[in-house]
Amino acid sequence: MERGRSLTLLLLLTLSFLLSPDVNAGKILVFPIDGSHWVNMNLLIRSLHARGHEITVVRTSTSWYIKEEASHYRSITVTLPEAISIEDQDFFVTLLVNMLTIQREGGGSIMGFVNFYTEMLSCLSRIHQQASQLVVEMFENKALMQSIRDAHFDLALVDPGLPAGVLIAHELKLPMVFNVRWITSGESHFVVAPSPTSYVPTSGYAASNKMSFMQRVKNMLYYIFNTCIDKLVVCPHYDRLVERYFGSDVNFYHLLQGADFWLMRVDFVFEFPRPTMPNVGYIGGFQCEPSKPLSSELEEFVQSSGEHGFILMSLGTLVKGLPVEISSEIAAAFAQIPHKVIWRHVGERPNNLGNNTLLVKWMPQNDLLGHPKVRAFVGHGGTNGIYESIYHGVPMIGIPLLFDQFENMVRMEARGAAKVVEAIQLTRENFLQTIQEVLHNPSYRSNMERLSSLHRDKPVHPLDTAVYWVEFVMRHKGAAHLRTESYKMPWYAYHSLDVICFLKAVLFVLLAITVGCLRFLCLRLCGRRKSKQE
Amino acid sequence: MERGRSLTLLLLLTLSFLLSPDVNAGKILVFPIDGSHWVNMNLLIRSLHARGHEITVVRTSTSWYIKEEASHYRSITVTLPEAISIEDQDFFVTLLVNMLTIQREGGGSIMGFVNFYTEMLSCLSRIHQQASQLVVEMFENKALMQSIRDAHFDLALVDPGLPAGVLIAHELKLPMVFNVRWITSGESHFVVAPSPTSYVPTSGYAASNKMSFMQRVKNMLYYIFNTCIDKLVVCPHYDRLVERYFGSDVNFYHLLQGADFWLMRVDFVFEFPRPTMPNVGYIGGFQCEPSKPLSSELEEFVQSSGEHGFILMSLGTLVKGLPVEISSEIAAAFAQIPHKVIWRHVGERPNNLGNNTLLVKWMPQNDLLGHPKVRAFVGHGGTNGIYESIYHGVPMIGIPLLFDQFENMVRMEARGAAKVVEAIQLTRENFLQTIQEVLHNPSYRSNMERLSSLHRDKPVHPLDTAVYWVEFVMRHKGAAHLRTESYKMPWYAYHSLDVICFLKAVLFVLLAITVGCLRFLCLRLCGRRKSKQE
């Protein structure tokens, strides 16, 4: 039972899928999220385009990664009022800088905690304000909406982390497929399947699936906290629009939960096993592919590392946000190891950089991770980088910075395939120690290689899975038979609270009658005995 | 988006799967259930054998369908004490006859209800007594166990409806895959994933997923009832053995829930959508295949039906159990229609049989269901027949007799693809009316054809899915990353009851302190005012 066998199978399956004739192409309206989310979505729509489908992407005029023109899609560009529009890249870099400052200055104090969440919530509200404004701009532009209607789209493909597309799809009565990891209230599984907080860690809480009592208490509190944020900070932006455009009997959450199919950017070598639903397909790591040869310049640098090999470092789309005091600690640690280092770095060059370290503005990350000489990957714990690391079996050192990156790295640590250094506590000593640990303890690599072999062993490649279900929903104009509509029940009925109350009441009445009867009998018997004695 | 396209794809996928080289064959120990369950299991092990794996089937000396020798497996035959051994076929036919008599005589009375469940529970206990005795006979036969150990099996493939294999696999420390629809407590989903009774109908209760309040109450009662039966009637057979052979710290249910992968004989064109788990694969209808040409004799009979076409009738493995008074009502109804009828019938020939009806002892059911002239299928609602009907898009008339057949037919009725006649209330008039309804209302056929097109549209054929995951578990010696072990938590922790109590207590203390402080302040203020006034 060798890996080679499953790989051959996978290649054959993929080949046959690509060779399959495209009988009837469809028209797909795409609502992506910018930044790292777009990297994934772009790959999916590229595949859909290659299968003959016509792709139209909705973007804003200040979009960061999403270009107006590309060979595989046309776009609809919406201009938002200047006061609301966000320059994505700068916005997130500023957020990162502020968050790091708050954490370093506030430490574990209550004021630090309050500042942290105030900053985070105001950022969250700003992003959703922009997304909801996109809906208003589109709905109010009658000519635009008519032209979209006239285009007769077959499907809306939506990243529901920013759910503008959910409202537009409802207005256009389009079947809807999600390319999803997060929704407004956090991890998307939570509204699809019943997710007991006793073993399913909540978004925002960096815990494993095996929690102590106090961790379970915290997990429950985080769950309540997330729900409150969602209800009070995020959803009001959309509730307002749903009521305005669809009337008060339509519920924003029902629109969200009514998606026909959820393409979940999750794989269970990464995520802990948890309940799911028949209309969920797992495509985590669908962007991974075998590495291609490096440029001769890079290959030469890499080969110069000799038997030691090299380390890769990248902090993804937030690369600009790392403060120089942290960069220079990292540079100092790197200077002390015999390995070569390739570091994707933008901004002020650390002046203590070692001779072994090459700074680059961009690098072919996947090709480098697939190189035989790579020894470890230093990343921020975004899922794209993590899945590439898993795919190539390269152990990780995580420096999580924002959002889900902390939780992501907890998952990799729980598998024994990574070690984490907190950015605000990073020193040259503890960072060096962590690198040494990951490089010299063979368990990290062997655990990552085990994950890699599990991850690659699939009956269908995740990207083909994604394309298949998008086409399935188009073919059948939905996937109602895979989707429960139990979310439309009142909450007390869904949780059987009414049934439990009813059964308790019946039990109580029966008990009361029984006790009453027994008492009556006792009294009668005692009465008779007394009268006999008398 | 035509069906042709997905079919081409499916064929290519299947072809590539079959062509994939078998690098390293494994040894599989199979614990099947006899009767209709064996029909499925046999097909799966035939495919596994064709892929080069070595199959060993454990059977009893009185097995009904499972032969001692076959070209695709060898067998281990265990002889049970005569007092415990069941002659399967006669046992179930007698059960059916008794159940029908009880239902007809008892009607809806309380005594009828009591007799019905007494009969059912005593049958259930007998079956599990036999299965648990199989474990004892194997464990006590040291030579047999040693020879099994020496054979170095790679995997146990178990139908856990009768969970003898679960105990043997645990003893042998083998990874375990279930080919499953039922476990001891009913529908297997209930112990794999959280299954809210508000929309998931319980085993034994024939309701849809959209229930009224009183239906939800009944569903909850059935759930409690099933759990009690399981704890009091079924599990004691195995608990006793688990304690005897593995000690008191091992729990039978944990062994059952610890299976690496569940191949669920379910498809969501049939089952209502419900929560599931990452270590569940759906293989419902994996036995279905395109029809082959009929024998010239049958083809001639079928062609003689002219434009009317023909109806098929079969009651599956319990074909012998239908009382003659019901058979003759069915015969009388058939005699009144212009269609031809092919009826799989064993036992006394109804004397009022029409000229249009052909009685046969066996028939190529799949080939007949795939014939262009077939108009409807009269069945008992066993899942094998239902999936064949779905596959070929043939509307059904159901006469459910035992076990899950009532629930199965409710599912087909809910899809608008079948109509049901209760066996004990069947008359020639209502049966004829039902046939006419299904034949002449085109919605039944179009609904069934829609189900067929959804059912056939899959990225991988369900049989290939089954083979893939069996091999996956062998390759990786388990599938721990797909399986939650939350079932090992104490029940109060799993349901977060301890966390909820703790948080309520904290809330109460905080409230008490706040109220206390306020009261103290009030008293002080009032006291000051009084002293000022004085």
C-alpha cells in the first residue's frame, strides 16, 4: 500500500476529469474577498474558465489584488463613496502595526484587552460597512442590475466572509456556492452543522480539540462573545439592507445558511475532526501543486547551502507590517545558523543581516517549498502557506500576527509539525532556540511528512472537487437534497426545548395524579381502619 | 449542463480507478450480516478481491446466503451451540408471519402494541444472543484465534448491525472499516454525529424531516425508547463479553464508535440531509449497475405488454412470508389492469391470478428495472430494491413489512416518487387504486427520474468510494485524523453541562455580590439620611 499508488490514481482521476468534454458552459457571477482569499478564488475561477465557463467578477475600484482585467474573467467595478472605501493593503498593515503596539504596551492587562478588542471591532465594522455599501451601490444602480439580469447568470460563487454576494444572489434568484472558510460569525462550520463547544474550538480561541475544564469554559465564553459581536457589530450592516430590499420577513442568516453548496477551504490533516453536512465539500489545499524548477540565480543560492540546506521565511500579504525591532531580532538569529535563508521582506532592511540571508521582495514560494534542500518554513500561519508546507512536507516555525493565524498554528503544533513564537515576545534567543528545535528534532519533519502523505491521498483532487460541485449545482439548478432547512425552525424547536418542556409537564401531571391517587387510597384505608377500630 | 457529461466523467473516473495498479495487496477479515445485507457486502468484497486483496469471511455453519466456498473469498466457519443457532430464513419468515398476525388482530389497541414490541424485542435479543455467542466461540477456540493472528490481517471490514466483528477486531488490534446502515441502537448516524431529533427522524419512527409538534414529541419518545432497548436488551449481550475479555475499563460503545471509517449505505436522494462526520463516506446504491439484456423468454413476455408496459413485483429476501389472503388481494388487483406483471413469488399460488401475471421464483431484478417497458415497481421497501428503482428511475408502490421498510417508504413518498399500501390494510380496491395513481399521474415518474439523475451525478462511483477508503485505511493503518474521539468524554462534559453549571454559578455569585453591595449602599444612604433628619 504505497503512496505511489494513490498518487498514480489521483493523477489519472485528474487527467480524466480534465479530458471530460464540456457539453454546456455556464455563466458564473463571482463575489470574492480581496487579499489572500483572492489567491484561492482566482485559482478556482481560472479552472472554471478553462472548463469553458464564463466568469464575471464583482470588485471595487480600490481593489488591492483583484485586477480589473484578466484573460480568464471580465469584471464589474463598483465605485464606493470615498468616506467608506478602504485601501485594503494599507488598512491591514496599519491594523497589524496598531495591534502589535497595543499587545506590547498593554501586555496582559485589562486595558490592553479592551484596547485590543476595540481596535479589532472597529476594523471589523469598517470592513463590513464597505461590503454592505457595495450592496447599496449595486441595488441603487438600476442600469447595472438590469444588465446583470440580462446576462442570465447560472450561479453565484461567493466568499461569504464578506457576504455582499449573498444579498445580490438572493435578489437575482441564483443558485449559490460558497468558497468559504469564514463567515460573519467566524468558522463556517458553526452555522452549517451542530458543533459542540466541548470539543470544537471556537474561532478566536487558540485551543486544540482536547480541552481542560477551564479551556472548555473559555471556549464557551468565546462562542458567546463571537455570537454577540456578530449580532451587535457585524449583522446590523446587512439586517438593515435585507429589511430595506426584501422586507421584514426575510432573515439575513437564513439567506446565508441557504447556500446550496459549501466548498470549505479545510482539510482534516489541518483542522480537527468535527461535524459536517452533506452539502459541504472539502477543498483545503486545492491550490497546491508540484514545484517547478527555480531560476538559475535562486537555484545557485540554494545549492550554495550545501548539506545544511536552507530556510524559507514569508509573512504573506502582510509582509510590510513587521516592525523593524522584530525584524532585526529575526535577522540576528538567522545570522547564527549555518543554513542559508531566503526571506521575503519589504521595508527597512535590518542592519544586522547575516551573509547567509537573502532578502527578496517576492519569491516562488511553492517551488522553494518543494525543493529538496528546504529544511523549514518560517511563516505567519495563514492557511495558504500552511497548506503549501503540508503538501511539501516541510516543518514550520510560526509567527502568528492577526486573525485566525494563532488558531491555525495551534493546529499545526497539535500535530507535532510546527513550533510557535509569539511576535511580541520574540527575541533573538528564543527564535534561534525554536529554529534549532525544529531543524534538529526529526519528529517535526516526520510528522509533517505523515500529514503530507495523508493530505495527498484523496479519491479526487480538491480543485477538481470544487469544479465538480460548482458544475453540479449549475446542472441541477441547486442542491436542495443535500441541504437541511432546519435552520428555518424557531430556535426553541430546533433545540427541542418545547418538546422537553411538554414531556416534563406531562410527566409532572402523571406524577401528581399518581401521588394524588396514592394519597387518596392511603387516607381511605386509614379511615376504614380507624372506623373498624372504633 | 447535461447528464451525459457527468456520466462520461463518471465512467472515465471509474475506468481510471480500475486501471490503477495494485502495488501492495492487503488481507481483509470480513464480518458480514446474512440476508439482504450480505448482497451488498458480497459485492464490495468481490471488488476488493478484483483489486488483489485477500478476503476471509467469518460465517456460521447455519448461514443462509453466505456460502462456505466462493472464488473470491475463503471462509472461517464457526459452529454455534444448537440452542442458540438461528436458521436465518425460517426465523425471519416466522417473525414476519407473527408480526402481520399481531397487527391484524391487535389493531391499534394497547395489547396489540405490547404484543408487537414483545415479539420484536424477543427476536432482537435472539439475534444478538447468536452474534455474541459467535464471539465466545471464537475467543474460546485458542487454535482458531492463533491461526487468525498468524494470518496477519491488515483490516477488519464489519457490518456492525451485529457487532461481533467489533470485539474480534479490537482483540486483534486491527484497523476497522464499517459497511453500515444500522448499528445496535438504530440508524448509524446517531452515534457518529450530533443528530437533533427536531429534524432527524429516529429509527423505527416513520416520519419525514419536516415534523409537526406532536411528531417531534413522538420522535423524541422513539429516540428514548430506542436508547432504552439498546441499553437493556441489546448491549448487555456484548457488555458482558467486553468485561470478560477486555476488563471493566473498556466500553463496548467506545469500541463501536472507534471505527476508523464508516461506509454508510446511504445516499441523500433517499435519506433526508442530516449531520455527518469526516470519517463517513456515502455508498448508498453502490450495487446499482446498467441493465443487461433479458433472456429471450422474459424479453418475449415483456414485449407482449405492448404500449402498456409491465409492472414488477418483489418482496426481496422475505418473499416466502406473505400470507395467501394478502397475495390473493394483490392478484385480484393485478388481474384488472391492462399491463403485464412479473411477480417474484414463492409459496401457494393465488387461484385468482390474471392471465397478465407471470409468477417467477427468481428474476433478474436490475435488468428488468432497467428495461424501457417497465412502468412501476411494487416492493417491500428494502433499501436494495429502492436504490435499484432510483437508479433506473422507476416509480414505486411500497408494501412495507418489517424493520426499516416503513421508514424507507416514507422517504420515497416524501420525494413524491412512491405510494404506500399497508400490508394489513391491503384490499384489491385500495391496491388497484394505488397502482393506477402511480401509473397515471406523471409526477411519480418525473420525480423518480429527477432522483435518478441526482443519484448518478457523483465525482466517484460509490463502489469505488468504498474500495478507496478501505485501501486508504490499510495504507495508513487507520484514519485517526478524520475521527473525533469526543465520544470518550463523560456525557456531561460532551454536552457542556458542567461548563453551563459553572457559568451559571459564577453569574449567580456575581449577581449576589452586586445585589449585596447595592443593598449595603442603600442601607448606608438611608441610614445617613435618617441620622441627618434626626
